[in-house]
Amino acid sequence: MARVKAAVRRGFVQERRLLAEEGTAYLGRLKGGDMGSLPAILGLVTLFIVFSSLHDGFLTTYNMANLVVQAGSICVLAMGLVFVLLLGEIDLSAGVAGGASATIIALMMIDHGWVWWLATLAGLAAGAVIGLAIGTLVAALGIPSFVVTLAFFLALQAVPLKLIGAGGSLRWNDEVLRGLSIKNVPVTAGWIAAIAIVVGYAGLSLWSHRSRIRKGLVHKPTSLVVLRIVLLATIVLGLTALLSENRAVNPLAFNISGIPWVAPVVIALLLFWTFVLTRTRFGRHLYAVGGNAEAARRAGISVLRMKIAAFVICSSMAAISGLMAASYTGKVSPGSGGGNELLYAVGAAVIGGTSLFGGRGRAIDAVVGGLVIATIPNGLGLLNQASYINFLVTGGVLLLAASVDAISRRRRSAAGV
């Protein structure tokens, strides 16, 4: 018994020491300018507090579901832009590339009778071809990405204009693709998926943690790992419980419950690209090129192929974003993707913590930033504010995020990071 108590005491002391070291290291990273998504998370919490205090309908289940749908296409497009921004490049054509791809999907279904999944593959292929052309011009010929993507931004607007015609539109009436925005996951299936996500994350985190301990590698404190699992479980299960309630205006006559289908699509893409960036050679090479392209080239990494791949991924994700935007509006028109979609997506990535200077960014940054961007018009709309207020607030938030990014970069340079 005495040995057991002594072992427990030693474990407790070691855990406190690891927690103290982790806290010190985190504060050091903050002082050095590595704040990650912290400013965006604090901003999102602030927006939720402000809007919920000003309007009783903001935190209702109906509005939360609507917010998820509104943020979907922005988050997806921002995730694609993260890959380009990691290299210190920019893609000004991503929005209209999504509109052109959505137009092709709609035409394949309406004029040629293709099933939704085959038409979607055609749209994704169109997006990939656009990205391949942009990436080749940027990487192989050395033309600045700003110039190339600006040219594609202008040229790609001709695609839906030619195929649809001025003033025309194509109905987005496929049951599956339209259902991404107007239909919900069955409540039981939503709970199963939520529990599977929590259990899977917990199992993977604990297995990785125990593996590092057994191998004698540097590891996080066990209590911190458990805290992350509890936090994820609280968010996932809490949102599932919230969105599983009947949010119909007349609950006795209608039953509108369940997670909007947009959410599982965004989560699946987030998990996939997070794995690619953090667990694959491609991801490591992408960060290396973004950090120092010349050093990466000398290390044997093909900078040309990495740049081309980044633009292909960006335009392919733009095609998915265009599909989701068309699902939300119910149509495709010559102006699809040509509005503020790109600006909002770039703003989402930067607000989430992705650096405009390259080398720093994650897929989760796009999702957090996308929620911030979508929350602003959602909350201001409930307050019946004029449209210009939305532009002013969104522009101010983006400018603040860019300022934080520039200051962080300066502090990292001063710290020699």
C-alpha cells in the first residue's frame, strides 16, 4: 500500500510539473507571436455574447442551424485557400472557379440527365483543371500568382455567362445536392456520428499519448489530453443535442430537427485535410516550402509540384464550395461566385490564424474563421442593421486579423523563430 501511495504521489508531482512546463511553453509561444486560432476563438465568443445579449433569437436552435448552413461554403472555400496561403501565394479566382464548376454540374444534370454524383465529379474535374492551369503558370513560368489568378478571375466569369446567358439562371433542384442545405441528418444517425467522433478522437488521442510515454518521447500532460477530449465531447455532443430539437415555428404541425447535411460534409473535409497536413509527407513538404522555398528545394523537395498541387486542391475545394453555395441559394446564375465569396473566404482563413506570409496555417483555421465571418451578417441581420454596417464590421475584423498576423510575424522574427 505504501508503494502504491508513493507511486501515485510521484505521478501527481510529475503531472503538475508537466502542466507547469506546458503552460510556460504556451505563454512563451504567445509572447513569441504564435497565437494560432486564439484571437478568432475569442472573437467568436465575443460575437456570440454580444448578439445573444442584443437579440433573444440569436441562440435559438433555428438560427444556429441557419448559421451552420450559411458558414458551410465559406469554410470549404477557406480550407482550399489555406493550401495556397501556406506557400505565401494567393488565388483571386477561387470564387468564380466555384461558380463555373457549379454551372457545369447543373448543366450536366439538366441538359444531359447525369446523376448527381457523376455531375459532381465533372464539376470537381473542372475545378482541378483550373487549378492545374493556374499552378503551372505560377510554378513553371514564374508569373506572380496575383496576376495569374486575377486573369482567371476575369476569364472564368465568362463561363457561366456564356453557358447560361445574361440574366438567366439554372435551378439547383436535385434532391441530394439541394438537400445539403434544406435537409437534415436523421436525429439517430446524428447521435451515432457524434458519439463515433468523440470515441474515435478519445481513442486516438489516448493511444498516441500512451505510445509516446512507452517510447520515452516528449508528451503532453495526461490531464491536458483528457481536458481536450472533454472539451471536444462537450462541443460535439452539445451541438448535436441542440440541433436535434424540433426547431419548427409550429412544432405541432412540423418536425424540423437534426444536423444540417452541410455540417457532416465540412467536418469530413476538415478531418481529411487535417490528416493530410499533419500526418503525411505531402503536408510536411508543403509547410517546408511555405517556410523557405529555397531551403526546401535544396532538401530535395519539388517546389514546382508542391505549388501546382496546392492550386489544384484550392480550385477543387472551390468547386465543392460552389456546389454548396448553389445548394443554399437553389440556383446557379452568371454572377455565382463573383460577389464577396472570395473576400469572405480569404478573410476567414486569415481571421482563423493562417498567415498571409506563408508557412503557418491549419485547416481548422478556415472553419473557425468561417464561423466568425458568417456570424457577423447573421447577427446583424437579426438586429435589422443596414447592409453597409455588415461590410464595415467585416472589413474591420479582417483588418484587425491582418494586423495581428503582421505583429505576430514581427515578434517571431525578433524571437528568431
